[in-house]
Amino acid sequence: MRNRIPRLGFLGAVPRLARLLLAACTLFATLAAAAQAASAENATEQEFVLEGDLSALYANGDFVIWNPKAGGGRGMTAARPATGAAAPSIEDTLDIVAKAPLRPDGTFRVTGTVEVPRRVYFYVLNATNEAGMRMAPVKGNAFILEPGELRLTMQRRGRFHIEGGHYNDAVYNTWRRSAEYMAAQEEYERLVGAVEGETEEERRKRVDLAQAASRRTLDLETEGRSRVVTTHADPLVRRLVIESAWLGGPWILEGLRGLAEMTPDDPWVVERLASAEEGAAKRAKERKRFAIGAEIRDFVADTLDGDSVQLADVRAQNKLVLVEFWASWCGPCRVEIPHMKQAYSRFKSKGFEIVSFTIDNDRDDWVIASEEEQLPWFNLGMGEEADAPTAYNVTGVPKNYLVDATTGDILARDLRGHHLDEKLEELLN
């Protein structure tokens, strides 16, 4: 009997140990949940400080960090408001994250909180130049809003960089601050400006070199983004690269396929990948539909004054028509306008006409840019989802088609600079 007592005592202790282990596990789970909740709570309170120097361009205005409102901007593609009604402002279409006035020296400081790093945009609104004219905001200025101290510097319209952020470094600076990319940008800046006393032949050669440098910067951006989106260990970095991209290409589809392997249950990845696969198939068909020799598509659109214009009617009165898609925020589009005016003045009397269509979603942007540019041709609009850009599958600008007005056939695509001149000389002289 004496030998059985220890055995029974041990067996009796087993349930007690199990209860202790269960209690310990419960306590651990509770602590872990509390830690996770505390971490999530802290995540919503992570602060960012963004300081900037925009003195190269601005001496007044408001620096605004924003995201598009859900469905924002689409209502502004409709007709002008009724007489007496106030036109919607740009800020009405934005989900404003943070805002701060620019100091007289062109600097600013804006603070706020952010849960997780995410892509945002910025505008400078309500700014005026030295002559007191209102300056149109530059679109496409995207960066990663993340906790910590960031610094933004802008050298010229559309040229800026942000320092101090891990995700901004990973998504942008790895390629944007590379020696090769910066050299290509400097080469473009050197070549794009007119040279006093240059001959026409010298000008055309310089323009060709400038266009080559511009293409080089785009190629380097694509290569840089593609490298990050296919090799980076952090899926959030990969996603931010895709979300911040303005220039499409096969690399996005490749990046989404890689993300699908890393995070197969992420709804954003699943939905975006399906859309990209569908888009790739559609673009393959569109390339055939808008190839040289294909027939142009007709459309009807309105001028700023509300007058309706049909492309077929313009064709009926001319020999050649250039259908041009542009936007107020598109730097290359705006740079090309002065030369297009020269070509228009030179060849209009010989049967050449231009029909431009803006994909701006905000009427104010279109109005301001039109006032600044004083376009002498058919200036139609507006919006990315309007009939004209939808019919032409416009996913980026600038884009243009030179059309034989008699047959409606596409004679050339994306003619810029003296290449437009040479084609018009060939066909109209």
C-alpha cells in the first residue's frame, strides 16, 4: 500500500498541472491581445512632420496633402452650374489629410498622424505669381505619407524629392536619386531650352536629343520601379510602388503576380491582379484598333462655353486633323503647346486643324490651364471617363493621332516637335 501512495499522488497532480498550463496560456493570450491592441492603438497615433522648401516656385499659397474623395471629381465633368450657383472648388473634390500656409520665404511645416504608410498627393493651392495671376496646381505630385520627420524640396514644377522616410526611400529614392537617373534629367533640362541663334537644323537636332533624354528618364523610372516591385522583401513596399505609379507597363502585372504569391489572401492584390490581367488583354486589342491605317473614331464633346463639337464636322472642313489628348497637370503636354501653336499658325490655311480634349476631371483646372495657354483650336473636354478618352482608350497623356480628314484613316501617332512639322510639310506642301 505504501508503494501506491506516491503513484496516486502524482496522478492526482496531473489535472492540477493541466489547469495551471491552461491558465498560463490564457494569461499569455490575454497579454498578447492587449499588446496587439496597444500596438494598433499606437499605430493610429503615429505622428508625421513634413517640412518643405518650395521657394524656387512659390512665395504664397496653401500646401495641401490630399487623397481623392470616393467618387470625387466626377460630378465636375458635367455642364457648368446654373446661373448664380457657386462653382465647386478644387478642395471640394479632395479628401484633405493636412494643410498649412506657405510662409513668405516659400517654406512650410505641416503635422498630423498616420496609421500605416500610404500614398498621398500634394497641391499648392491659392498661389499667385509676381503679376498677381492665380497659379494652376500641379497634379501628379505623389509621395508616401509615413510616421517620422520628412523634408520636401521642389526645384521646379513636377521635380521634387522627400528625405527622411524609409518608405519614400524604398519606393522613390532608390531610383530617383540614382546618379544615372539624375544625369538623364540634367541632360533633358540642358537640351529642352531654346538656344539663341540656332538654325532650324540645329533646333531639330536638339529637340531630338531632348526627347531621347526624356525617354531615358522614363526608361530608368520603369526599370527602377520594376526592380523594387519584384525584389523587395516587404509586400507593403511592393504595393506602394504599384499604387504610386503613373506610368503603366508590363512590370505592374509582373509585380502583382509576385505579390499574389507573397500575400495570396489580400483582397486588394486579388482584385488588382484580375483587373491587370483583363487590362493587358484589352490593350493588346486596342493596339490593333488604333494602328497606322486604322479608321479614327468619331465623338462629340463641348467647349468651355458649352458649344457642342463633332469630330466628323471638323473633318468635313479640313484636309488633316490632329486629335490631341492632354491635361492641365501634364508637363509634356504643356511644354508642347507653344510649338503646336506655331504649326497651327503655319499650316491652318492649308487645311490643318487641331481638336484637343482634356482628361482633367476638375473644371477649374481646365479653365485655368486654358486661360494660361490661350489655345486657338477646338478646346474640348472633359474627364478621364468621358466618351472621347473612353473611345480612344486613353490611359495616359500626351497622346495624339494625325488623321486624313477625307478617309478618317490614322496617318501617324504621337507626333511631337519638328516631327509634326515634317509630317505636315510632307502631306500639305
